[in-house]
Amino acid sequence: MGRLIVSPSLLSADFSALGDAANLIKESCADWIHVDVMDGHFVPVITLGHKLVSDLKKKVTLPLDVHLMILHPERQIEYFCRAGADCLTLHYEGNIHHNRLMQQIRDTGCRCGISIVPSTPVNVLEEILPLVDLVLVMSVNPGFGGQKFMESSYKKIEALSELKKQYDYGFKISVDGGINRLNAVRVVESGADILVTGSAFFAEPNPGDFIRFLKSMPDNGTGGK
């Protein structure tokens, strides 16, 4: 059976204490650390760069799940992979040469992922699905933490899960945006393998309890595929 991966996002942390936030994620027994990189062009705000990834790599042992919400990601792939990203996810909407970029990421030894915003349908990904390790479904409009989960995301997760089963693909389905105690069960039942959670994690009095709650849910039965 597939093992659920929980990847708390630093976007909702106190940026003046990111090292402490990374340690909190580690101590909570989460699986990955999600790093949102925003350039002020693809999304309205600017967040973090590759130096943070490099510094985190020296501080924690958890895999770094780096999400590039930027235009022209081909200019940054080498920097982030060299810095220590374990998985690098680019946006479908940020570039048109997806096959080339996925290979560029793989050539560094890093896992590759592709993400879609809420207005992008799943079917645009069909040609690239055999090439990726991860598909990230944005369940909010990217750019800001603390947004409400979009109900339309369930159908996207289910559609991706069906494609995995139909063609025996190996990618994992990640879901990012508005994940909390109220919707997490249905998100996993729809087919999610990875939950990215930001505001809900850092707002918890005891984030470890939240992680244990998520990990106590039945998995999606995909066998890790």
C-alpha cells in the first residue's frame, strides 16, 4: 500500500526564524520540507532563493521538496539542484518545453515534478506524465498561504489517479493549498500520495499531533505508484 507523505510548507512559517521552522518540521515527524520559490512575476510575491535551500541542506536531513513558481525556470534548475533540492517541481504554465526541462532536472540527479494551477486541466499533462516523478495539483491559486481549498481539486486528483492506474505510471500525486483536518481524508481518498500543508501545520498548538492525525488516515491504496 502507498505510504502517505506529509510535506509542511515553509511559506507559512516565520521568515525570521526559518531554521527553527525547519527543525519543527523535522521534530514533528513529517516526511519532507516544502520550499515555495516565487519570483514576483509568475505569482505576485517574492519569497526564497537557492541559498536558503543550500543552508537548509546543511541543517536538516529531510528531503527538500522545492516548488518553483517562477517564469523561465530553465535559468534556475541547476542552481536549485546544486543547492540540494531532492525534488524540483516546475509549473506547466511557466514554460512550454516540458520534456527538455524534466530531462534537465533528471540530469542533475534530482527528482522532477510538474505542477498545474487551478485553471489548468489535467489533460494537458498527458504527454509528460511518463517522464515525471511527481504531479503537484494546486488546490488554491498560487502566491499566498492561508487560502481555502478549492473543491474542484478533487476531480483533478481523481483524474490523475485514474491515469496512474490505467497506464501504470510511477509518479506521485501531491496536493498543495488549504489542506487541513476537515478535507485531508477526502483528498487522500481521491488519490493523493503527498499532502503539502502550511497554515494548518504552523497554526497547530502541537504540529506533531497534526502530522500524526494525517498519518493515521488510510492510504489511497495505490501501492506507491
